[in-house]
Amino acid sequence: MTLNAKAALTCPNKDFFPEWRDLTGNAIYKSDKIPLEAENRWNDMLIRLIKLVLFLAVVGLIGLTGFSFFGDMAPRTAPQSSTVTLDGG
């Protein structure tokens, strides 16, 4: 008797043909390992966070460089004098 995947899903005797993922709940041992998918998601998130920090550092350095060149844009000053008449008693 050959058993393919489709026949296993519709098999009336599923108790006699359990799949490996159905047996993990009844296992004697419990694995403390993180599933591979969760570990990959963690690594992807960490890589994205590092890329974000590097991008913000580069943008900050560009902003600091621009401020150092164009930050001293104070207007030119010249002495001004004007006469003021005060009503004194």
C-alpha cells in the first residue's frame, strides 16, 4: 500500500498514520531550542536595526558637515547710530 500526501490528509485512519509534526506534542523530551524560523526572523530584525542605525549615523554626519560649512551664516554687522529725544522732566 502506497500512501501519498493527499491520501494521508483524507485518510480515515489518521491515528494509525500520524505525521512527524503530530508526534511532537506527545514526545518524552521537550526541546528548548528556538525554532529556525523564529531565529531567522530575529536575525533579519537585528540586521534591519543595524542598517537603520548606520543610515541614521551617515545622515547625521552629512548634517553635521553641512552645518559646519553653512551654520555660520550670521548677517554682517555695521555700527549704527540714531539720535533719540527723550521727554525728561
